Amino acid sequence: MFRSRTRSLLVLARRLLALSLLVPTLLAASMALAHDNWISRGGLRNTAGEWCCGDGDCPALNYTPRVTASGYQLQDGEVVPFSEAQPSPDGSFVRCHRPDGSRRCFFAPPTTN
């Protein structure tokens, strides 16, 4: 009986661990898809005329970039000039990237003066 209960608890613990890893992944994917949706639906393009969005390449940033005199400074040090930032309709910072990771488009909440 003790072994059976221990085995049941181990199975339950493994399932809870798997679920705890799966839920954040699904939430992040749904957030990325939500941004891809308004970006794709709007047919948004960058200043070079490229489409901003492909499958899953426009995730919202999970932090607020630092505002500098030159533009928005991202955590990796990249600076996005204000002139290249497009207004974000949902109020989030979003960086769209090419398959090689380079920036394709950047969206920032509208500024209030």
C-alpha cells in the first residue's frame, strides 16, 4: 500500500511539473500570436517596405526599453531610432525580427506629450 501511494504521488508530481512547464509556453505563444495578428491584419511594413510580420516573429517585449536621446534602447544594447518605431495599438513594445534575428519592425506605445 505504501509503495502504491508513493508511486501515485510521483505520477501526480510529474504531471504537475509537466503542466507547470507547458502553461507558460502556451501563454507566451498566444501572446506572440496576438501581436502577429494585429500586425499581419494591418499589413504593416517597415520603412524599407518589408512586411513586419511572419509566423511567430513579433513577440512583445517583457520589459520596457530605456528611452535615450537616440531612441529606444533594448536590453541587448540595440537602439531603435524613434523614426523607426511605429505606434503599437495595444500599448506594448513589440520587436519583429527576420529569421537571422535582425530587427524588421519595432512598435512602441504612443507617447503622450
